[in-house]
Amino acid sequence: MKKTIKNLTLILTLLTLVLFVSCTKNELKDASIWDSATYTEDTTLGEGEKQIVIEIKAEEKTIELTVNTDGKTLGDALLENKIAEGDVTEFGLYIKKVNGISGDYEKDGVYWALYKDGEYLMTGADTTEITSGEHYELVLSK
């Protein structure tokens, strides 16, 4: 009788452990990088003479931020509206986070690629001058 109770207790404990691990894995799969995002819908930000659109693409989701700014560069607009965070290096602004979503290559293995009207930019955000009506994309890339 004691052996049966011990075996039953062991089986129930193992079953509970398996169920707990399974549930935890499913919860991790359901978690999205967008859970940490500041904006999850199209939004208008800032004040200023110039108006640009910044499209943010990560995973399967895309939002557009309409940004009003007096900044000279894309980097100015991103930083003054707290859309992007990063480090200023000898090469310029290294964007590590956009809209609260991390894209630090050294840490996450992904980075934020910068496009203008669908074409990859060969300049950094802090050296890309902006004019009203322009459209930029920040795409989380591997």
C-alpha cells in the first residue's frame, strides 16, 4: 500500500511538472516583441514645421508614425520624439531600440535597418537630412 501511494505521488508530481513546463513554453511562444512597444497603432507625434512618416516594421506587424518636427535630420526627429534610443559612436548614432523594441545586434542578433521610400539608406539617421513629406522605414532585420 505504501509503495502504491509513493508511486502515485511520484507520477502526479512528474505529471504536474510536465504540464507546468508545457504551459510555460506556450506562454513564451505567444509573447511578442510588440509587447514592449510604446506605440502599437498609427500615431501622430511632435510639433514642428516639417512632417515625415516613419514606418516601423518588426515581425509581421507594421505601424506608421506621422512625426512633426523642426529637426534637421532623421536622427533629430527620432530622438526628440523618443522614437529611438541608441549610442552615439565615432560612426554616428547606432540605433539599438525603436518604439521600445530592442534591435541591438550584439545582444539580440538583429538590427534596425533604415530605408527611405523602400530603398536602403547608405547614410545614418543622424546624417540623413529631412524635408516635409518624406517617408522612412525602420525595419527590424537579421
